[in-house]
Amino acid sequence: MEETSNQHSGLDHRQVIRFFRRNIPSFVCEPGCHDCCGPVTASSEEVSRLPQKTEAAHVEALANYNCVYLGVNGCQVYDERPLICRLFGTTPRLLCPKGKVPAVMIDEKIEADIHRFMADTRQVLL
């Protein structure tokens, strides 16, 4: 894990996020399911890529234990969703409630580096 972390130490956050996104496996969610969509945190860099929401929208979403970007048809920012959202279902530590999984789960070292990145960077509640 130390080797992978050191590998990214000279990169800016955008480059690190791109690297992580390329290394998080994907899978198809069950249509209409939003069971893993709740209030989450994201790095300032990730948030800067999302459309701004009003304070009222944030308050309403949090009151319902939802993500402010969850709409009636699912995630409104799916292509730009934060790393934590991308991790759901790809690791035994964040299993999909519906049992969906990618063909290959995320590499444990990459996952550990993502968690370290999230712990070491300023996070914003969505």
C-alpha cells in the first residue's frame, strides 16, 4: 500500500481521482434501485465538477437521508459521481444491497489508497 500511495504523491488531485476512477470496476445497477444513495462526502475537487445545489435542496435531502443529487430517475450526476459512490458494490466492505457485483472486485491496494485519499483530503458533505 505504501508503494501505491507514494506513486501518487506528486500528482494533483485531479490526476489521482482519474487514476482511481480508471481502477474502480464497474457493473450495472438494478434499474430503479437507489439503496446505496445516501448522504456522502466527496473531495473538494470532486464537488467542483458537480452542479451547485441550493442550501434548501441540501437541507431537504439530508432530512430524508438522501444525496442531494438523487433524483426521481436516479443519480443526476452519475458520470461525475464521487469515488465513494463508485466504490459501492465493488468491495466486500461496501456490498450492493441487491447483490450486484462487477466481474472482478476492486484491488485491495487501490481500495486502501482511495480510503487514504479520502481521509487525507478535505471532504464536503453532499
